[in-house]
Amino acid sequence: MSDLQSKILTVNHNEGKSLSIAGNTYRTLISGQQTGGSYAIIDMVVPPGGGPGPHAHPNMQESFYIVEGEIEFKMEGGRYIATEGSLVYIPLGGAVHSFKNLGDKPAHMLCTVTPSGLEEFFKEVGVPVEAGTFLEPHVPDAGELKRLIAIADKYEQKLYPPDYLD
């Protein structure tokens, strides 16, 4: 058994860098670097009205466990309102999806991605913030959008127009 497989990891509530991504605050709890690339777990806090636009991860499975709040998931083929204790699973293959906090308080989710890699995308596009801090999302200008699309391509992420799932 390798050192990576035999080492037990612990993460305290105040450990890890928080990143602002599109107005949400994400903190990687376990990275692919720590799991040999097999998976990553990301703690996501989404402010009221927050959430990413339509996107897809063709080579990655993703699951969201709702710790607190009410999140609307839009997916090809429908919508689902996820509340505390709900789980949403996005399979391999690139299903387009987005989510939005419908509540008036921040929502809290745990996201697991298999294999890892999404956390590296977040590190490259995110802005470091203090835990519990939210930056106001903004519409990227043409240069920012071109840069974001190039980074998304690098990590095999696909971005879609905001109204793609409407």
C-alpha cells in the first residue's frame, strides 16, 4: 500500500483556502493531489440567488449533498428542488446542469467529483477570500470570457449561455 493510500487525512472547519467563484465561496476539503486523482470533495456555500450558469463536465461524475438551504438544479430534461439531506448526482457523459440558491440565506453543499480536477479549475479561476465572504458576481467582459473559456477547455469543462436550460 502506498503512503498516499495509507495516510488518514483530517480537515478542520477552518482549514483550506476559500475561493470566490461566480459569487459563490468554495473550499476544497480533499484534493485530487491527496487522493491520487481519484476524487475531490469541495465545500460550497452559495449566497441567495447565487450559483453557476449552465455547464458540463464530460469526463467527470459529480454529486451534491445539500447540508443546508434550498437549491434549484436545472438539468437537461428538467428541474429539481434540492433541500437539506437531498443528493443530486450528475453522471459521466457531460449532462448540462446549473444550480441556484432559491432561499434568502446562504445554502451549503458538499460536492464530490470523480475523478478529481474540478478543484484545480476552481483554483485557477477563483479569487481567494476569507471563509464566509462573498464577492459580488459580475458579467465578464469579452477578454475575461475568452480567458475563462480557455481555462475551462484546459480542464475539459464546457460552458453554455445563461439561458441554455430555460
